[in-house]
Amino acid sequence: MLVEVEVAGGENSPLDLHRMFDLLSDPIEVVRVYATNPMGDDLWCRVTGWSAQGPCTAMSAPAEDSGEGVVLLVYGGDEGLRLQPAELEEEWDLANPNQWGEACLMLAEGTPVE
């Protein structure tokens, strides 16, 4: 199954992204992912999709990426993903310094998600 990830750079993530991925299984909804924060620390993070209207569903599936081989793709809305450390239960907010945005995540195959 092909999925098109198209993200417009903006307040959440400065990166524009437009790529096609070949999913190797049906995507699942995710709310937590083991990822790297902007300081370079690997940690469990809460994740949500981000759209022009705010939070939306984040999805994940193993995918073939021509430049990377097989990756764990995590993707969200038209403005990407929003993340925060898992121990924080703060409302999603673009002005929150404890949160950050990503266009999508292409993680190592087998990276844990929930």
C-alpha cells in the first residue's frame, strides 16, 4: 500500500516534505514512540499528528524508503507530528517549549511504538 506524506512547513515544523512510501503492513494509530529529542537524547515521547486545525491522529507502519531500506514510518497531519517527553501530560500547544515538531519520523526498523 502506498502512502503519500505531504507536510507544509510552518509553525510546527519548518520542513516541507512530499514523499511516497510503500507500507509493508496496515498502519496503526500511535500515541507514544521512542524517538530523539532536539537535544539528541533518545526517550519515550508522546506523539500526535498536527494539522492546520491542531492535533490529529498519528500513524505508524514499517515502510520501504528508497534511500533508507526498511524504516518505521511515523506520520501525522498536513503539518507533521508534535512530540513531548512521555512523562509530561501537557496540552498540545505550538508555544510550549517542552514540545517540538517534526515533518515525520523515519526510525530504525523495530523501534518501539505504542
